[in-house]
Amino acid sequence: MTKHADIAHAVVDEAGTTLAAEAGIRLGGRPAALWQLLVLVNLLSARISAEIAIAAARELNEAGGTTPDGMASLSWRDRVDALGRGHYVRYDESTATRLGECADRVREEYKGDLRRLGERSEHRAHRVESMLQEFSGIGPTGAVMFCREVQAVWPWLRPYTDKYVLGGARKVGLPRDGDKLARLVEGDDIVHLAAGLARIARDGDLADRVRERIG
């Protein structure tokens, strides 16, 4: 195993948990999981900690917002209350409105199934990013987060990298090239490598721990 491969595996082991996994979302081919990822990304797009956004996503799911229909069936107050239980209080009212608008858009534009978004994108990453930004509350950063995570179940997006993934790669001495990064790990681990590198880009202590692992 090359030194780069050693580093990549250390990144996966130390920091490779995806945001979806942290929020208890089991990504798969099911429409519900894709919707839950969209909600999570929407919550993460605000100026609020990832921990609070993830807690709020869990509360919304517990309240019944696990599908576009479920979210639409929640009243605005139900959504505000769920966000409050997750301590997502600074943006709770505006976010409750946005999530209702997102649910309506998924139901009307994609008939409740975000797999149609992937199909309509013609499997082009830039089109996926653009289409995601049509949802209320999701800008370029949110679209990138969605793509980085959804490559777990949309292999045609792989390897999906962004400035955070490549910035993390630079910090630990890995190539700043998606194809080269993908060759360092097997199969689905590219998703965990991307997740880990994105975390490392924001957290210098993680980079230090990776370096300690490989000596």
C-alpha cells in the first residue's frame, strides 16, 4: 500500500462519517432518504453549528417529516416546535417556511421523488447543483453538500469533489484531484474519504490526528 493510500484510509477511519449517517439517515435508493438528505442540507446551509442542524433534522423526522408529504402535513407550528427541540431557534420560523416550500416543490416538480432530479440532470454534476439551488434555502454550498453525500447512492456522480474535499486533501498531503483520490480507496469508501477530507478542511486538529495515525 502506498503512503497516499495509507493516508486515505486513516482519513476514512478518523473522520469518514457522513453527515447523513450522523443524522440517522440511511441513504439508499428510497425517495424518503433523498428527501431527508435535502432537509438536512437545508438546515446545514444556515449560519448554525452542524451539531444543531443534525439534531434539528432528527427532530423533524421524529415529528413525521420523513417524506415530502409528511413534511407538508406538518403545520408551520409543528415544524417550528420540532426545530426548537433541536435548539435550531435562531432561524426556526424562516426555516419552517422554507421546508414547507421545499416539500411543495418536490411534490409538484418531482412527484415526491428526488430520483427524478438525478434523471433530469442527465447525470451531470453541474446540472444537479443548479437544480438543487432552485429549492428555497439551498445555495451553492448546500448543493455541494448534497452532491458530496448523495454520491453514496448515485455512483454516476463519483468521484464528486469540491473545494473543501480538495482543501482537506492538501492539508494531509493527498492529491488535489478527484480521480486520483478515488483510486486510493475501494468502492463506496470514496464517499467516506470525501466526507473526511471535507471535515479536515475545517478542523486542523483532525489533520493532526490523521498524521499521527500514519506516523
